[in-house]
Amino acid sequence: MKKIILSFLTLLFVLLCVPAFDTSAAEDNAVWNYDGGNTWSLKRDDGTDITVKLIGKVLHVQGTGAVPSYTPESLGLRPWHVAKNSIYEVLIYDGITEIGSRAFSDLNYCEKITLSANTFLKDGTVFAGARDEGCRINFLGTNMATELIGGKIPYTSLDSIVHFALANNNGKYYYIFANHYMKRMVDSKSGGKLVNVIASDDYDTTTNASYPFIDNTTKVKKVAGDLHYLTAISTQSNIQGKSALEIFALVMGDNQYACAYNVSLNLNDKVIKKTDTPVTYSMEIPNAYKFPGRQFSLIQLGAGTVNTLVDEDTDDNTITFTTDYPSTVYALVYHDAAIQP
């Protein structure tokens, strides 16, 4: 009964306060208009045309374009904010290209969110703060959208979804994908770190030819140098954040981007960030990228610096490199040698 009364009072408050939302409401000064009947619209010269409507306990978001971002201080300026305790479900229709920061955060009673797998999520705050007892997020379909970071490195909507999930990997959210193809992609991009990743259809084998699954797994081993570090080396292929990809794009030159790895050198469960002297390592080239004469290098990002490590061997199957900062992020890039006539 208390929840029913709370919902009624909240909706009454919405009706009384709607004029306040015909104002500048977001980080990018988006202006929402109240259209009556718990409905708000956002129209822009860039083609954005979004309608948000609260029907019962379901918030419907439809149209074209990106839902704007909000700062922690401006959450109250979201048109639907005053009804946040009445929203149990968010339904985002195909055509919405991106969900901005904190756009649907702090919906404390929200237990279900549905959207297309081709919608970008700005960051880990987009749906943060949903129902404590659990929230199911359904990502529909196998289609993805792609943007090129620095005009060179592909970043997909699924990458953005994985980033959101990693930031909210607390057991409170259930991430439900169309089939095992999508689940496999998510597990690969997250390095297998995510919990509650579910394939909704065990029998659907639909894939997306534009986004084939590529096995990027590799191993790194020590080759030469001071080997008193009797350690284990773990290497995971993880999708990196946009800021890291922007740095890679700036320094990779004419190379092609393959993938990125988190490498961790460990001694008695302690991560070794720096060795006393440079040590030489060898990394296996994933089968998908092997090609005769292909020249690989690694972009090393960490310790406040960016280094390009050139391959020190002539083996097409490995890349050999030397560093005294082994535990960091590496981008594997390559170019093909010019074919002689």
C-alpha cells in the first residue's frame, strides 16, 4: 500500500511540476518540451527527434538520436526524474543511437530495461542505481553500430555495453543477450570477468557477418634478461576505454589495429609494475592476424608514458619486445610489407 500511495503522489507531483522542464536540462543544454500526458519531446537541428512517455510503470523512449547526458547536480532536471520511483521498466526503441551519462540512473525501483544491441551506452552511469534486488537488462538482436576512434580504431556499441557492465559488475544486474554468439562476444571482450551474462536463446545460432568472432587469445613468456623474477604472466584480451583507444590512434601511424591486452607480471600474487632492468618477452601472434612478412609492433600504455615497441625477431608467429614496465596495457598493431614487383 505504501508503494501505491508513493507512486500516486509522485505522478501527481509530475503533473504539478511539468512546466519546470521546458528549460535547459542537460550537459549539452538540451531542451525538453512537455507535450501533455506524461510525455516529453526533444527536437534538434541535427535530426534528433526523441519522445519519452510514461505509461503506467513503463518509461517508453523512442525516436532517433541520442538521449543527452546529465551531471550529478542536474539529475533533477531530467523530465522523468520526479517520477523515478514510479518507473519499474524502461523500454528503449530501435533508433535511439546513444544513452548519455546518468540519463536513466537512480531509478531505484527499475527492474527491467530493454534496448537494442546497436545502441551505445555513454559510460557506466547510464543505468546505475537500479533496483537493489536485481535489474534485468535485455539487449536485443545481433546487429551492432560502429564508430571509428581517431578515424582508425573501431569501437562498437557492444564494446560500450561491456564497459557499462564492467563498471556495474556487482551481481545486481543481469545482462541478457540474444544468443550464445552475442554472449561469446561479450565474454571475449570482457576477458571473462562479467557475472550474470545470459544467452536468452540456446538454439538461435544467428551471427553478424560484419562482426565475426575473432579469437585474440595469446601468451607472453620471458625470453632474456634478469630472470630472478620467478613469476606467472597473465595476458587477457580486453576491450579498452575510449581514452586509451584515442591514444593508440594518435601514435599508431599507418598501422592497422588488431586488439589490446592487459598484461600482468606476478610474483607471489604481487603485480610487478617495474623490473630492475629491462627484460625481453615474446608474445604469440593470434592465428587470425598471422600473415607472411607482416610486421607487428606493440603500443605500450602505462606508467604515465606511451611507447612503441618494435618487433625484435623475424618470426611471423611471434613478436619479441623488451621493457622494464611489463604490467600494463598493450595494443597490437601491424602493417604489411610492400610487395616487390
